[in-house]
Amino acid sequence: MTSKHSSYKEPLIQYLVFLADTNLILSQRNSEWCGHGPVLEQDIAITNITLDLLGQARLLYQYAAELINKENPSANETEDTLAYHRLEREYKNLLLTELPKGDWAVTILRQFLYSVYQQLLYTELLNGKDKHLAAIAEKSLKETHYHVKWSSEWVLRLGDGTPESHARMENALLSLWMYTDEMFIAAAYEDKSITGIAVTELKKEWLTRVSAILQEATLAVPSDDLFMQTGGKTGVHTEHMGYILADLQYLQRTYPGANW
Amino acid sequence: MATQELEKLFHDNIDAEIKIEPRDWMPDSYRKTNIRQISQHAHSEIVGMLPEGNWITRAPSLKRKAILIAKVQDEAGHGLYLYSAAETLGISRDQLIHELHSGKAKYSSIFNYPTLTWADMGAIGWLVDGAAIINQVMLCRTSYGPYARAMVRICKEESFHQRQGFQILYELSKGTDAQKAMCQDAINRWWWPSLMMFGPKDADSPHSAQSIKWKIKRKTNDELRQNFVDMIAEQVKVLGMILPDPDLKWNEARKHYDFGEINWDEFWRVVKGDGPCNRQRLQARINAHNEGAWVRAAAKAYAKKRQQEEVVA
Amino acid sequence: MQIKFNKYYYGDIPEDNGGQQSEIKKVPASDGKEEWPLWEVFIRSKQGLDHKHAGSLHAVDAKMAIENARDVYTRRQEGTSIWVVESKNLFASNPADNEMLFDPANNKIYRHPTFYELPDEVKHM
């Protein structure tokens, strides 16, 4: 269950790949809305976020590839070999991002839960140990701030909109909440000694910000004792992941070695 | 002013290349023709998102994926600009969308063909957008102001669409045997449908004169089609591919390419709803609209609540 | 005046020749009341320039209208500032009044600098 990609043990590389995968897979899911949005203006809006996340993933993969090639000049890694040529167990994205796009409530809530986390995490990265990563974080944050604003407003509209939208948001909360803890449980490559960030400590602030919006949206914050799902960060995914990769990797797998 | 005088003024303005603006007097049929044409154009942009959207999750590199997403998103934007232009004529977007969904309003038949391989992304950009651009450049000078302005914006944004399509095919044409075959296959399937985009022959469009006279259109179907053939017949050489038409050859006397007869049976079959994807395309739009109904209602209800709060405060 | 058009690219496949007459799911007619309000968008493309009308869009409130304008009309770095106004709040002059409103300016050419001939010795005025 490994490819040559599993041999890149350097924690920083693994961490970059984790950050990149998470953005890529969420982008992949959000891109399914393109052409199918609830209203033209919002079709365009969600697609802007899709493009932002994809752009962020590319910067991170490019940096990871650069580090890998520096260490091992014959590796010839690129953003595309990293994004397309790995096995499922080698993808490190959060489980949250690979769940089906669901209805607009699920998509909005997921974006909100993730963007608030991303905002906190990337703000920390600004002062992290790696300067290049800090620069990527700085660039990404401008986009993330907007994602937080946009998704927060939609959480309010749906939570405090109609009885139907409220019910749909409650369902979305129920199905997504159990995937949120994973964000704050550090994988080995995420240890503070490596990244300079104690990801566990972000949880409190995340919960405060998320709860404030949920409450304003008249939605109850789910209780703490929900059984939390983990595994994405170490490559143990949900059943959905295989299908995502079947789509994502289809051409690269069918025509190995071709340029596009 | 009497209607006759208004009508004379209207025609004088058209003749003098003065744009007609939303609040100006215009004949009913001019209004109707514009609504129909602009909205069909808008619907074409929106339905046109679907065949290309089909390949977003499968794009073969991250760069291609980003380009494709941006392009399909542009089409949403263009649809929006065009709906806005139509709305200045006194019809709501909801009404226009309803006419599309009920089957009353039409969109370009080209989007009723399936996208079967990645090369189709290239062929659509090069041939379909190429054909559309010829039409759209002409429409930048159309007589109705809001339509012309929307088209100027659209043409500016479209300029990368055809180039990225050609580039996809160019890359394939230099690639493996399988990629070359994929490239030629896509050209074979998209060539004739893109010629059909220009509509029936002038001889079969007896009333087109009025539309030209009103300067809604500025060139005939056959003129535009010929421009397109002349352009593509040269560009295909760069790809080292061929166009699937044995009758295609340069005519030195006319200084144009001659080309074979379009299959008009197929043209009318697809227009009338029997293309390979007519039902799926329309159903996809209807589904998106219906499944979005609760979202639109929620946003509206929320805005209303906030407004009432402000009034109370 | 009923004129029938018969040109068929993009814009104009006539209704009587259209296909796809709804074996597909019936769509309820919309009365337009559920539609989000229409807004006009004005964009300042560069500091120092005026806001210019860019187009319109639908949104439930001003906040959403500004965000939609950002997403729709500034995808290519076209903007540094956005104004939106709900279309129903925009008032326009009546084209029927054009002669009365605008023609009287035609005979006041003395408002233009070229009206004044100055001796060549005076430069840059």
C-alpha cells in the first residue's frame, strides 16, 4: 500500500502535503457545484472559493516538490505528481473535506467550519518556523478571511432563514460535527517541535468563533460527547475517498507518462 | 409624439449607428426580438457550462483544472451579464429561466452534444468558442446598447477561452499516439456541429433581412460561417490534424475555402430536441433550480427579518 | 407589426421550431415574486477614477450585493471599490425630454475654451 511517495519521511514535507491535500480535496468537492449552484451569483461565488483553494494547494505542492527534489534530485516531483500519483493511503487530507458536497447547507457549513480553522492555523503559520510556508500562509489568508466572511453570512441566512433551511442546517451539523475534532489532533508530522504550532490549542478559539456564529444563526452547538472520527491525517479515509481519486486521477492513471 | 414619428426617430437612430437604450421608444417586435435573442444567448452560456463542467473533476493537471474551472465560471458570468441585459427590456430573470425550463426558450444546440474525452475540452474551446467569438465580435456592435455593452465585456473575457482550447489540442497533437488519436477524434466529432452553430443557409432564412436592417445582427449566417471555415482550415495545419470534410479546399477565385454540405437533417433533429443530450442538459438545469429553491427562499426570509429589525430599531 | 424572424444562431431559434417540449418534469410558472431584488453595480477600476456602471445582479441585501459584485464583476482585478444600489431606487431622465434637457447646451459654445482666440504670444492657457 505504498508508493515511492511514502519514502519522503521529512516531517515538513509531510506537513505541506497534508495542508495541500486538504485544500485540494475540498476544492475538488466544491468544484462539483460549478454549473449547478442554487442561483447564478452563488454558483460564481462558490467557484471563486474553489479556485482559491486549488491555488493554495498548488503553492503548497510546489513547495513540497521543491524540498523533495532538493533532497533527492532524481525524484522529479512536481505539483502534479504529488496531486495525482499517490495511493489513497498516502493522502493526508482531513476527512471533513472528502465528504460528499451534500446540499447547500452541508457545503456552506463545511466551508465555514474549515475556513475558521484555516484562518486560525494560517495566522499561526505566519510566525511558524518555515519562512516559505509563512509566505504561502500570508497569501492564502487574504482569501481565507473572505471565505470566513462569506460562509458565516450564509450560515446565518440558512440557520435563521426558513424552517426548512434551519432543519437542513441542523442535519448538516449532525453529519459534519463528528469530523471537526480531527483538525485539532496533531499527527506526528504536526508536532509543535516541527511546525512551531500547538494545533490542540487552537480548538478553544475555534469553538468560540464557531459557536458565536451558530448561536446567532439560532443553531445549537452540538454536544462535546459526540464520537469523533479521525484518520485522514494518517491516510485512513472514508469510503468516499476512493471515488474522488478515481475521478481526480483518471487521465493520469489511464495514460501514464503523458503530458497534458 | 405620434407612434409614426417615434418609429421614424427609432429608425433614424439605427441608421445613424446611435444605440437604442432601455428607456427609448422601440417597436414591440424589436423589443421581443432582442429579448428572445439575448435570453437564448444567456441560456446558451448557462447550459454551456454543463458539457465542460463534466470534466472539471477529471482534469489531467492542476493547471488545466484551474483554467477549466475559471472558464466554466466565466460562462456563468456571461450568462449573468446577458440576463441583466435582457432584464432592461422589462422581463425578469425568473421568467426567462422559466421559459428555458418549460422548453419554450431555446439555447445553442451545440451543447446537446456529449463531451466524451479530455480532447473535447480542447475542441470546444477552439471550435465552439471560436465559432461563438465570430458571432460575438459582430454583436459588440449590435444596436441595443445594454446587449452591445454586455458583449464587449464578454468578448474581452472570452479571449483566453479559444486560446486555452487550442493549447489543449496542441499539447495532445505533440503527445503519445493515444493522445493524437484522441485529438483527431474530438475534431471529427465537433467540426460539423460547430459549423451548424451559424444556423441555416441564408437562402433558408428569408426574414433575416429585417434583423440586419435593425442592426441586431450585422452579418449573415453564411458570411460568418465562411469566416470561421477560413480561419479554422488554416489553424488545423498547425495541429497536424485534418478536418473531417473531403470537400474542403482553397478556392483561389473566391479567395475562400470551399466546404461540404452540412447535414441539415441532424441540425433540425437536434434543434427539435433529439440531440444526444437535450434531455439531460435541460434536466440538469431544472434540478439545480429546483434544488436551489429553498436556499433562495431562506436568504430572502433572512434579509426580510433583518430589515424589519432595522425598522424597529 | 408582426415580423417573423428566421435566423438561428445563438439568439433566435423560433418558438414554433423548438423541441424539448416538456416530457420533462413540469415546471411551475413563476410569478417573479420569489426572485431576489435587482441591483445596479458601479465599480471604481483604479484609485482616482470615477465609479462606473458595470452591470447588474440579484441579491437579497446590500451586503450580499457587494459580495456578489465582487465575485461577478471583479474577477480580473477590475476593481478597487464597489457601489451598489437597488435598481428600483435609481431614477432616470425621460428620453422624451431629451430636447428640452440637453439641446439648450448646444448654443453655449462660449463655455468651451476653444471659443476664445488668443494672441499666439500667450502660451499654455
